[in-house]
Amino acid sequence: MKAKDFRQRAWSALNGKWGTMVLITLIVSLISGALGGLSFIGVGAVALLIVIGPLMLGVSEVHLKVIRGGNVELSEAFNGFKNFVNALVLSLLTSIFTFLWSLLLIVPGIIKSYSYSMGMYILADNPQMDGNTALKKSMEIMRGYKWKLFCLDISFIGWYILALLTFGILSFWITPYHEAARAEFYCNILRERGVEDFMQNGGAAGRAREEGAEAVRHDDSVRATDPFAELGNGANENDESSAGKDDGDNIPPLNADDL
């Protein structure tokens, strides 16, 4: 699939849900902005550091639900707080590791940020998984896909330039559009890697199914232990051939257990 395919699927999935998604984007932006504005006194910075993980987990979950055909309610944007500790750990580890890789140079930091980019989606689908494991699984499934996700992000540049012309107002529509495209990208990775059946009942896919969405089937044998176990170290034929092309994978990966 190409960037335009992800955008088209995201646009179709958002049909009839724009109002709710725009409102969610507005509320999350206001919360983040308010806490960021108080960062000069220290309290706001600490509060933002604490809540940003659960907020991003909730945002990831609602966009996954939209992509899978489920109906979204405003309150679901805060579902990430139900898994507060794991969301916080994942957010902190992602920020720390990205910062450390950026110390080498900007490019390694950007590459590794794409390695960690699927962590929140994985945690949304696997609420019992700890943040450290979600980060590792993101690194596994993103092998050979980082450049594709980068191209998808770049394809939204025109939209964000247009948002500047509207003094940022249009960004409240562009952001859910972009996030839905990323959620579709994640689902596509699962389909291509053959691990789409790993979603658990308690995760985003389970809640979408409860509303009659056309979500993926369960396979208890796959979900019994590690849903990504079949990936091993991400070594399938396609990944092995693409690993040499992906500069980010030639850099020795940091391990969250080393903190």
C-alpha cells in the first residue's frame, strides 16, 4: 500500500465521525497546551510529563476504533488513564531513548522515533502488556517499515501548510485525519506480518467488535502467550532483505531493561 491508500482509508473511516474526532483533538490540545504553558513554574511540566502518556494512549485507541469501524464517544479519549502505569512507562521510555539517540545526531533520533512509533497502538490492543514490552514489540514490527511511515507523514505536509494559512484552525481536522492514517498503517503491518489475530478482548479491537464492527477474528492459540512470538526478532524473509536498506537498524538498539 502507498501513502495515498492509507489516507483514503482514513478519510473513509472518519466519515460520520468528524465532529467527535475534532472535539477530541481540541480537548487534548487544550489540556496539553495549558500544562505546557505552566511549564515555566515547573508544576505544568511535571503534570504534562505524567498525563501525556495516558492521553496519547487514549488518542491511539480511539483512532484504532475508528479505523476498525467502531463508533467513538468523547469519553473514550481518556481510556488511557485506565492503563495509567503502562502508558506512563511507555511514554517515558520512548522520550528518553529518542533523546539519547538524538545525542548521536539528529538522524538516528528520527529513525529510532519511528521504531518506537507503534508502541501506543500495541498497548491499546494489549492492555495487559507492560510499557517496556510494547516498546520492544514496536521495534520488531517496524523493521522494514520506517521509511514507509516516514513517506506517509511527509505526504501530509501540504495539509499542514494549508493549516498555517487558517491560523491553525484546520489542524483540528488534519490531526485526526493524520492519526487515523497512522492507525491504518499499523493495522496494515499486522496484516502483512500475519499477526493481526493477536488483538485481545480487552483491547481496542475487542471494544470495536462489541459494537458490531468488522474487526479481525480471534485465534486463541495466537493470543495465548506472546502475540508477536511468531515474529521472533522480526526475522522473516522480507525483513531480512530490507534490514540492510534500513539505516536505523544498523545502529545497535537500546534496551529498555538497561535503564
